[in-house]
Amino acid sequence: MKVLVDTSVWSLALRRGRQSASAPAVELRNLISDGRVRMIGPIRQEILSGIRDEAQFRELEVHLAAFPDLSLTTADHVTAARFFNLCRTKGIQGSNTDFLICAVAIHHTLAIFTTDNDFTLYAAHLPIVLHGRT
């Protein structure tokens, strides 16, 4: 199954030092090698946001270009809003980007690879598949 990789995993993998040797970072490298990684613009934006050094920004931008963005549709945004509302009625808060990730994953039949435990809460109410979790 193809995998939509959340910002939390990218952040771990891109850090220098021990974090880049973490299990999620190693798994991301495996997924990249297998050609299974998918990207959306909002995740790309989150990854690149906050990088102060322009040379580092450009280098990362070039590396991420290997992962073209899936096209987002109006239906993806409407589904994300429905998911937001549904989870809110269950007492679960989440970001607009998180619910967009869920909507796109369902639309494109992708698993979501994340270290963000909020997605476990969403999975109790949404038909999402979390990569590496049973």
C-alpha cells in the first residue's frame, strides 16, 4: 500500500543526530526506497516552514521535489470538514491539516504514517489505515 507520510515523521527523519536513526526515520527511508511515499502540498509546506537558512531551505525543497503533490479536490476539503465535525462531536480536536490528510488518504487508498497519536483517536471514528499500527 502507498503511504502518505505526515510531517511528524519527516521532521524526525530530517533532524541531525540520533533522531534520524529512529525507527520511524528508518521506516521512511525504506518506504522511499520502495517508491511508496506520497505527498500533499500542506505537508510540504509544514516541512519547509520555519527553516531560516535559505540554502538549507533550497536544498530541502530540491530533495522534496522527488515527491510530487497529489492533487487536492474540492471533495477532499469537504470530506476533511465532515471529519473535523464528526470528531468534534466525539470530543476529539484536530487540525484542519490532520483531517485533510485523513480525507486524502481515504480518497487515494493510502495508509497514513505518523508519530502523532491524535491519528489513533481519529482512527476510532474514521475509516483510515495507519501505517505500522494494527
